[in-house]
Amino acid sequence: MERCYISGMDIATYLSDQKMSQSAFAGLLGVSQGLVYQWLTGRRPISAERCLSIERATNGAVTRRDLRPRDYQNIWPDLAVVSEPS
């Protein structure tokens, strides 16, 4: 069985689509607007701990996989694409 994954979106796209400010998004997460800005500009990586709260705050529009594409399968093995041999 193969799990299909359709690429989601990043935080900037989500904020734009929702017409939400960095400050409002930060309030949802209980972080500063400055930290959201740092995520958006790549000055600070999004910690694995924050990824789950972002996924929840966006109702899954921005997923942990979207936020950490290079290492999500190491952090959350349940999200790794699984395929059975043919």
C-alpha cells in the first residue's frame, strides 16, 4: 500500500491565503511575531516541537512534512511514505 502525499503549502502562502497577519498567527501559536518573521525569512528554523502546533493551528493546511521536508521521516516515522513490494 502506498500513501499518497500531495504537497501542501508553506506558512507565507497560508498567511496570504487566509489574509492573516504574522502577529495574528503568532497569537494562535503563543509565540512572538518576531519568531514568525524569522521562520518566514529563514533566519531561524522551525523546531520539530512547533511543527505540530502549526499543523494544528492551520487545520492541516501546513503540515509537519511541509515544514520539515528533509527530515520529517526521521522525526515522525508515521508520516514516512510506505510502499509494499509488488
